[in-house]
Amino acid sequence: MIIPRPAEYTPHSGEFVLGTVLNLVADPGADRAADLLASYLGDRPRTNAGAAAPVVELRLDSGAHDHPQGYDLRIDPDRVRLAASTEAGLFNGVQTLRQLLPVPAASAASQRWPACHIRDAPRLPWRGVMLDVARHFMPIDFLHRFVDEIALHKLNILHLHLTDDQGWRVEIDGLPLLTEIGSTRTESMVGRAGSTVFDGVPHSGHYTRRELTALVEHAAARGVTIVPEIGMPSHTRAAIAAYPALGNRPDVRLPVWTSWGISEDILAVHDEALDFCRHVLSDVMTLFPSRAIHIGGDECRTVQWQESPDARARAASLGLPDVSGLLGWFLSQMHAFLTEHGRRAVCWNDGVDDLDPGVVATAWLKPEHAAEAIARGHQVIMAPHEQTYLDYRQTGHPDEPPSADDRVLTLADAYFFDPLPTGLTAVGAAALDDGSGGPGVLGTQAQLWTESAPTTEVVRHLLYPRLCALAEGAWSDERRDPADFARRLQPHLERLAALGALPAARPAGWEGAQYTQGMPF
């Protein structure tokens, strides 16, 4: 009953019964995975009595699996042996052990694992979910819990969308106005898609440096990497509200934006704006050890550059035919800066064709953009909005939260999405750490934009169960068996409910079975 489906699962007879004392033996380097497993097994004394049965062993073994994120798990009545060649593989195996426990959770003295042998490894190196905390701020304790839910599904990336036109959510040393001004807007949105209404109630919030440091540590202890996104040069109205000189109309004092859609207020292309971006990225790198840093780059309306003598002069000095080429130049400047510091830029890709091939392209707009970016030499994250945007309504129920154009993305849509379509190939697992492997598909991720998700309850409603389906596509091979998935999903949802991951209540009048449209429930 595991989600995502493991590559090889062989059931055996018998079961391993966890007693009142946990005999847990871990190799050097396996300590964090062992601590994580112990935390999932309740408040029981822990020993390391070695061969004394029953024993749970976590082993780092270079021959355990040929995939650096893979693992080999053997459960016998007197011994559990989890082996992997890396800590990442052990973390994945721990989540399998977590899911093999009975649901609802039994008492600590009667927990048990079924005897079996599992050999498993992911299909793609980058398996993520993007959460927009800029449009609506999400509390830090929610993010801690969400990290644990991500790990349960063997997702290894939490992409935090920290800045946008409607809010700036991260403290930056030396730039206090980014949070003093940029983190607050005067109104919140109410109403349905197509009828945006603002209620006059201020919306505010940001994360302290200490909070983000603790979140990164919490995630790392579960095998999850936090990838920060600082959008540029577009989606920067909140930054320009804090520091007007960064924009193309420095004499105009703008408020943090209280509209949705795409603002025409973008960063200028003068040295001050470029230095601002480098300063922010330098500080972000002190908070987030992730090799990948997302720098936005999408939906850049160039009207203000066209009207700006300085922008036109910059384009001319660079030999560009017009200001539209400044976007690729701007992003390449930031990519070069990150590369100098041992990091790697990730951008949203909506057709920009003049980026350095070292930039990872997040293909979100049109499916063909992924193949086009790969042909230009990029590694690509598959994120097509019609299959991965969880802010889209999951049913046609009238009480569903609104979404852009009232689009619907059903559980079936998510389940049948193939992040590695015919004609495209995945890069090697090492590419996640060192960028090696040449062009190809690095991974995939779900997206949840929060324009119409003002609370954690709405976010939880939108996440599940569709995130379970997307996690399966990211990990498991291309085989699709909806009946098998449905059979595994039912107890998995019980587990999520026990963890508090599901909303306390679905929208009024919403029948639970509605999310099964197109699935054999």
C-alpha cells in the first residue's frame, strides 16, 4: 500500500513486530536517517544491541543499489535491513518503512511491518512541489509539517516562491524595507475567479532568518532540499514599492500590488538594480545551501523598458535589436553570478531562447517548451500547468475554491501525466548535485499558487489527493494502473488524515467521492 509505487515489491510470509524497545543499529553516516526512523516509531527506548534479535539495521553499502537515491529493504520476522549507497537512499527507505506501518496507527507496543523485499529507486532526480507563499503568507509551522508530508511521498524538493508583486517574505540583511514595506499589502482578495474583489483587510507576513534556517535544517533531516525563488526582473512590484529607485519610474511611489495577474512594473536594467539582485542572492545563499536557486524570469512585460531611454541605451550598447533581448541578458547576468558562487540558476521558461544552457528551465506554459529548451542544451523541470497546477480546481463542484479561468485539474489528470514523455530522456541522478549529464529532463514538480488560497485549509484541500498522484509519476516508471493506484490511495488518505494533512472540512456540500472523477473508485 505504498505511494509512490515501488519498482520491485516481493511479499514474504510473516511480520516483524516492533517491541517496547527499539533495537536500532546504524552505520556511520546513517545517523540522521536512523534518528528520523526512530521519530516515526513513537516514544520507545532505543538501544543499539547489534545482532540481538529483533533488530533494525540501517547500512551504507556502495553495492546496495546502483542508483544514488535507491535503496534495498528486506523485512524478516527477526530482522529489518535497510541498505543504500547514500544517505538520500536511506531517507527514501525510511519513508517506505513509515508507510508500511498499519493505519490507523496502532499502539507503540503492537506496531509491525509485513515481511517483504523491496528494491526501489526514483525515475527522476528532481521531484518537487512549489508553494507560493508570496501571494498569501503561510505560517512557518505549516511549512515544517508540509516538509514532512513531502518527504512521506519521496519528494525531495520544496520550491518556495518567496517574492512577487503582492509580497516579499524573506529578510535580507541591509535591505530592511523589503519586509517593513514589501511584506504588507493593504487588502486581501475575496470572491471567485473572474470577479476579483479586495476586502480592505491588510495582508502581511514574512519569515525571519532564524525561522528559515530552522526550516532548512528540518528539511535536510528528512532528505528534502529547500529551493528559494527570488523573482526577477518581473514580479517585483513589492521590491519596487520598498525601493522605488529599482524600477523604471523612480519618482513614482508605488504600493505593494493588490491585484492579481501580471504587473507591468519590472526592475530597471541599470547597475543599481543589478547590484540589488546580486546583494539579495548573496544573502539568500547564506540561508539556503541548495545548489539550485530559482530566479523567476517569467511573464516579463517589457513596456516600461520600451519607454525607458536608459533601457533602450542598454540594449543598444549590448548590440541587441530591441529591449526584448534584455530579459535573457538580465537572467544570464544572474546565472553567471550564481555560477561564480558554486550555485545554479533555475528559471521559469515561457519561451525565452537566449539563456545560457547552464540555466535549468522550468517548462510551465506549453509542453513543447520542454523539448525546445532541451534542444538548446538545457536541463528541464517538467511543470506544464494543465497537469501540475494544483491551484486549479480539482472538480467541477460549485463550492470548490476559485482558480484562474475556473480551470479544472482532476485527480485523473494528475495521475496520467507523464513527466518523461516519448522522445525525452532523463538526466543522470548526479545532475541534481553537480549539474552533470548534459541536456534532458532533470525532474518534475507540482505548483500551488495561492492567489485564491488564503488559508492553510484551502491549501490542504487543493494539495490532496492530487499531489499523491504527481508524486507517483515523479518516482515510478511510466506504467499506469489506475485500479491499483486507487487501491493504494484509500489507506494512504487515512494515513494523511491521521497526520493532520487533510483539511478539517472540504467545501460545503462537497462530496468526498467528487475528487475521483476519471478514477475507478
